[in-house]
Amino acid sequence: MHTLFIDGEAGTTGLDVLRRLEARDDLELILLGDRRRDVAARREALNAADAVILCLPDEAAREAVGMIDNPAVKVIDASTAYRVDPAWVYGFAELRPGQREAIAGATRVSNPGCYPTGFLALVAPLVRAGLIPADQPMTVNAVSGYSGGGKAMIAEFESGQGAPPYRAYGLALGHKHVPEMTAHAGLTRPVLFAPAVGAYRQGMLVEVPLHLAALPGAPSVAAVHAVLAEAYDGARFVDVMPLAESEAMTGIDPESLNGTNRLRLHVFGDRNGGQVRLVALLDNLGKGASGAAVQNLNLMLGFDEGVGL
């Protein structure tokens, strides 16, 4: 029996992690209840648990890590604090060959962001295969449900007081996800990230448009699809949809994978044309947050990675 402490269990991600774990009999949860803001109680729990999941803002996550003296404690951090820190393993098991094994052997794992999960799933294999050069200027457009914005945004959209149906944000182009997306994709130029939020609770679409003629060798739509299909062949939680299925679609619902840990990738484009729209569909609270955290926890503790998912 392994013990687990969720620091920040009352937040959106923490509550969703807790929901996924409550019924499990292979984990003993350390719950502080009313003492969750008691520093001494938190310090004790952080050092007593076999594993810790931090569901905190960046600075609070750094403080929590600094409170851990027990070298045996395994930590998963869901904030952005350590996502480009070379001392931490990036917690996207499907990112590249060997990543799953690196997570399983790590004591410090940074959980990926929801937008970066979709972007990296689409782009990293293409960079690795040489279809996209490392210095290629890249744009990513994305829309998420409002739950990704935290308690204040959730309250705004659920208050019934006139929250807009759609809001573009990050307009100054300095979003905190940009270093994460750029580094883990293997790119040398900062990604141009254009996020938005819609008036629905959860689910997201992450889109990367490509002019194929601007890439070395002008690869075909089919060639791009083939690289992605090979990269995720046999993947448990990532599906690359057949070209024919994507071609038959007239729209895509951002909520259609809600409640799951799945990630679905589409390659949209005329097979005889020179453009593609790469689209990732996922639940921002699932594979984009708590689902990924549970998957990483399973790997780090030696469980089957799909338990509870």
C-alpha cells in the first residue's frame, strides 16, 4: 500500500485527481481537511507520503518542494514551475521513445500543461522526423473550456453575469506555456501561441496550421499523417485518426473526450493540396491535467499506467 498526499486538493485539478483516486484500494490518501493551510501539517504530510501531487500555483509549488526533506518522496508538480527544469522529468509519457521509462524511474516529474500536451503531441514527432526544421516559425491556435482558467474564471463564467461566449487572451504573446512548448518540441524559435476560452466548462482543441510547401521537401498530407501514426502506434491513450475519417468530418466538438484521459489527433487537409490543419482534441482536466497526473503516478509507483483512468 502506497501513501499519497495531494497538496492543493481543494483546487480544480486537485479535486479531479481526488475523484479519480478515491475508489482505489492500492493507495492510502493523506487528507488534511481543515488543516490543509497549516504549514506544519503540510510539511509532515509532504515528508510522510510515498508520493505527492502538487496542485498549487507556481510559487506555492516551489515552496512545497523546498519543504520536502525526505529523499524517497516522489513528487508530481502540476504547476508550470518545473516544466523546463532539466532536473525534472517531463511527464508526457507518449512524448518520445524512452519518456515513459524516464517517468517510471524519476522522483521529480513535472506534469505538462493542457495546451502544450496537444501542441507537442502534434509537432514533436514531426520535428524529430525532420519534416519540421528546428528553426521553423510555428503558430498554435487553441480554445479551452473555462475550467482551465481556475476558480476566478470558473466563477465568472458560471455567475450568469455576462461572460462572453468566446474570449481571445494572451494578446501580449508572453504566455507562460511558450517556453514549455518550444523546448519540448525541439524548436529553437519561440512558438506563437494564440489561446482562447469558450463558454463551456471543459474540453479543448489545439490546432497547428502548416504550409507544406514551406517545409523541406514539401511533404504531403499523407506523409505528415504517416509520421504521427507511426509515433503513436500502440499508444494506450493517444489515437491518430485515419485520414479518411478526418476527411469525412464537417466539424469537431471540443467536449467529446471530456472525462477521459484520451488524446485524439487529426490531420485535416486536401491530399492534393499544400496545407494541413493539425488538430488535437483532449479534456483540459483529463489528459491535460489530472488524468496525466494519475498516469504519471501509476508509472512512478509501478502500477499499470491505466489504473483509475
